[in-house]
Amino acid sequence: MSRSGRVVVALVIALGVLIIGPSVASAHTDFESSQPADGSTVEGPLDDVILDFTGTPTAIDDGIVVADALGVQYVPVEVTQDDLRITARFDPALGDGSYTLAWQVRSDDTHTKSGSFSFVVVVPAATTTLAPTTTAAGSAPTTSDTPTTSAVTVTSTDSVVAVVVSPAAPPPAPEVVDTDDASNVARIGRLIFFPSAVVAIGVLAFAAFAFAGRRQDLGTLIRLVRWLGVGVAMGALVEIIGLETLFGGFEVVPGEPAGRAAMARLIGGAMLIVGFVSIGSAARGTAGPTRSLSAAVAVDQARSMTVDTGEATRWRPRAGDSVGMIGMLLVLVSFAFDGHTLSEGPRALHGVLSIVHVASAGVWAGGVVALAVVLRRRHNDRVASNGVEMILKFSVVAMLSLALAGLAGVVMALFIDSDVTSYPSTDWGRILIVKLILVVIAALLGAYNHFRVLPGLESAPNDAGIIEKARNTVTTEAVVLIVVAIASAILVGASTL
């Protein structure tokens, strides 16, 4: 391995340790138990309510509210967190009555978890000696109005009155803080970032493994990667703005796994914009600044009528491309911190599967986009497409990528929700079904290209009708796969409940 290659590997390992290391041991954040327990009756007054979770929660402002039977709400004066336990302290303490506590916390994957439980507080009645009262002959003693919050039974023995409080029905759960706006901003950022990153991965893979033909087209592909880098960086910036509101400040963002991942995406996107020097210089060197457009087309056409086997048609990363490659790998690692990857299944294994899934799906989807771009540019320039060689090479890569992406995706889906029959009843499951349908459509288009269009190209490589059919099919497949990437971005924040 070259020196630059060793530097790239070392930096990627260091970045992976920096991002993954603090988070590998975390578990799925779910509500485990409470004190008082749901449906229990405890002796009061009650100063503290304790909530225990299976994974590390993050308490959020106004995330715990209590309501009594009249709908009166009580907010704790202090909320403290000790590892998996959150304690809410009330002052004054909760007295006689039925209560419902609603809670909301944020898990490592930035999703909010919420729930509620009910309990009854009974304060032992003090025995009181009452001063004797005089009543008219034959009249019955009177009592005060019965409280609306509980049923009161009064028994009299001479001058001693005992009051027994019977719990009323549990009140409805109060509302807690709404974090939808911040979550929506972060979701918009992922909608921009996710497709941009997936396509950029595939464009680079296509340039390295399937491209054939003119040097100028490598310049077209790298310009596409740079524009996609802008999308990655912009999406990451929007996501960080949403996370800042969700976490309660920019200073908190680097301390959260999702925040570190978004920052890695921002840096990685910037590195994609500036990081591929060798491809850009090669493309500029071939075109030449002084050639006229007609001369350039003529030279390109002559050069493209045969398949180049020299350096012009093959891209291999060089030292000048290290910045861009590190940026791409940094973006790729960040996918280990998207949504359910942080909270469902074994953290380390799920993170690795997420990277494999995105990388392999990106090679397929982005490769199709790159193939469509190259074919259309050569059609517009009226030069030979070299479609047979590129489609042959890419078909092998695409089939392997599709198989790997499908395997990793199935395991991840089962980690997130092993009850396949429940998929139609949840947002996450319905979006996953739509995504799978789109993937099948794209796969069928790819199969049509491989088994129907490609044989025609092999037998008649210059047939304009067959070339147009190949170009249109590849373009349609590319559009479908971009929609698949958008659906994947939505899946990250979709609820499995």
C-alpha cells in the first residue's frame, strides 16, 4: 500500500474511533419501571417520582408533568439524572388523590420517547377531637360538601370522626413539551444530505470500476461529486441547526452521537467539494483552454470511436485525491449514527451493517446515475457512447452491490422490528414497504437492461434506437433509485410505534 493510502486508512480508523468509541456500549432506550409503579397506591405526601430506563435517556425541559383528577398540572421543581434513572422532585409534595404522570425523554438516536403511568397517593388521616356541637332535637348532624377529587366516607363515634379517602379514577395524561419543529428541521437536513451522499458514493465507484471513454467525462463526474458535496454539507448544516434546538444549544451538539455524526458530514461534504485534484486536472488538461467547441467535439468523437485502454479511461485515487477520499469515508462512517442504528439491536453490529448497506446501495444507485449522465452527455456531444463496455462492467458491480445491500437491509430491518406482520401498521413499516417496491422496480429495470438491451448493444453497438433505449432505461432507473434514497432518509426518523 502506498504512503498516501496508509495515511487515509489511519485517518479513517482514528475518525471511526472518535465517533463510534463513546457510544458502542449504549443500549436501546426504553421505559423500564417507575416508583411509584403504574396502578399502585402509595403513602404520601409524595416528594419524589423515579423513572428507570433500559438505555441512557436524556432529560429534556418540561419533559415531566403530573396532572390530578381535576386536570390541575404539577411541574417538578427539580429533575435530576443518574445514568439510567431520572428523578423528579415536587415541592409542595403530592397529596391525597389520583395522578397521571406523562414523561418524555430523548434517546441517543435523537428520537423522543414518551409515555405515561398513573398512581394514587393516600395520606393517612390524623385522628382529631372535635368540640361538641348543639343540634336541634330530631335533626341530623351535617357534614361539609364532599370533595370532587375523591370519595369521602364519614363515620361518627361520639366526638371522633374518621375520614377515609377512596381513590378517584386516574386522570388523563397531561401533555409534555413538543419537539416536532426541531425534529422536522433535522429531518429536512437528512432529506438533503442522504440522497446527495448516496449518489456521490456511487459516482466515485463508477469512475473507478466501470467508466470507459473520454477524459472529459471524468471531469463531468467529478463536477457532479463536488455539487453533491455541496448537498452533503448543506444538509448537514440544516441537520445541525435542528439538533441544536433539539439538544438545547450548540455546545451540547458535539456531546451527542447524532451531533458528532452531523458535524462529520459537514466536514466530509466540504472535503468532497475541494478534494479530487487529479480528476479535475486530467479533465482540464485534455480539453485544453484554446480549442474551439467544434474542434473539441471533433477530437472527442475521434477519440471515443475506439475504447481507450490508457490512463485516460481509468481513474485510480492519487495523493491529490486523499482529501476527497477521506471526506467520502467520513460521510460514510456517519451513517452508523442515523436514527434506529443507535437504539435498536447490537450497537456496533448495527452500525457496521448500516455502513455496508449504504455503501453497497450507493454503488448501485449512484453508479446508475453516473452511467445515465455519461450516456446523455455523449449523446448530446454526438460521440460514441462506449455503452457496451460500461454496462457490462457496471452490471457485475451492480448485482453484487444489490445482493449485499439487500442482505444488510434485511438484518437491519429485523433489528428494528422483528414483527414483520406489524409493518403495515407503523409509519416506519409503511415507508419500508414503499422503499422495497421501488427497489424491486429499479431491479427489474436493471434486469431489462442486462438481459434485453445489452445483447442488442453487443450485436449492434452503433444502432441509434438501441442506444436510445439503453439511455432511457438507465435514466428511469436512476430517477427511481434517487426516490429510494429519499425514502431511506425518511425512514431514519420514522416511528416504529
